[in-house]
Amino acid sequence: GTSQQFNFGQLAGELSYRDKKQQAYFGAFGGNYLDTDLNLISFTPRMKIPYQLGGSGNELIIGADLADWDYESIRSTSPATLGTPAARILAKQSNRALYAQNTTQIGVDTKFTLGARTQQVDYQAKDTVNTAAYASGNQERAVNAYELGLRHSLIQDLSLFGRIGRSFRIATVDEIFNQYGGSSFDSKITILEPQTSQDSEVGIDYKSGNNKVRATLFQMGLNNEIHYNAITFTNMNLSPTRRYGLELKGGHS
């Protein structure tokens, strides 16, 4: 990673590589052993630019998240039978995202935040042991998110805040693969749509010394929520769901 300060602002970025190896064994029901290898390479450049506009102080952050995943998992009854596995899952996922966030200080007491993100996701997955058509799949999707937030200080320790936005979640390899979800109780790849949520919330925040109290009313409108179906042994996308809630949080340190 590196960071460099220029006259216009700060330029920073990280290039990273991750290699994760995992072995696990479950002895019941004839035994279930897995040997998994996950590789990830990512690049995350970004710029932070402070500026003045209309007498208000602003900070603009622009960046990109680029990541490539390579996944292999071999499933067998025991370590001794790894050469003749029950399943061998190969998966690749590519993420390409651009984002921007602007924060405006309006006077002394009010802060306004506006942000957006767009992401292209491509992935392919297959079980090389199972020749059935439902044991492989691929998907390309473009997903978007945004956030608009406002915070206002009523007094020194008490603030009101509100936010509206849209978020998303992409299914993981473990969520689209099920070793026993096929029609012959064999492996199955279930391609899932990205989960999206239209959110809004309003609340009050109190901080004084070591004490913190927060109360939030929220509403979520979800589409294609990712949910595990215990009858089919696979994950699925649910019909549109709406949720309301109240969160209360307090702390003392």
C-alpha cells in the first residue's frame, strides 16, 4: 500500500494477494472431508479531495475496487479418498467497482453525505465430477448502490440523523453450491440473483463522556433476498419482502 499527498488532495491505494487453504472433516453419516484453496488478488486505488463550494467545506472521495477470486474445493468421504472425490468445485469471480462519496459541512452543526457505487460482477462455477447440466452455471450482473444522509447536532451531545439508500449483496460460492441439492441427491449449482435493498432510517444519537445511546427507526424493502431452503437443501431468492424495525443501542466504557 502507498499514500501520497498532492496540492489537490491525497492519492492512495493497496495491492494485495491472499491465499487461504482449509481442511475440515466431519465423521458422521459416512464421513465428509473437504480440502479448499482460495486465492484473491485485489487493487483498491482512491483519491481524497477537499474543496470549498458556496462557503461550505467539502470532501470528495473517488475510488475503485478491483478483485479476482479463484476457488477450488474437493469433497470426499475421508482424506484417504481425496483422489476419488464426490465433488470438485471450481469457481472464479471477478468484481469491478467504481464509487464516489461527497461530504458537505453545512455550517457548524449539519453534515450532508451523498455517495454512489456501481459494480460489475462475473462468476462461473462447476462441479467437475458431476456431469449433470445443473452442476455448473455462470452469471454476469451490474449492480448499483447509493446513499444520501443528513446529520444535525441539536446540542453538543445530541444529534438527529436520517438516511435513505440502496444496497446490494452478491451470493458467495458456498451459497450457490450444494453437494446434495440435485435431483439424484447429487451436487447442484443454483445461480442466484443479487440481493438488493431499498433502505431508509431516522434516529437520534446521544454521546456524553463514556456514555453512548442510539435509537433508530428503519424500513427495508428487499428484492431477491438470499435465503436457505431447508426442504430443497439449496439457497433461493425470496419474493419481495418489507421489514420495519426499531433499534436501541447503549454503551458505557
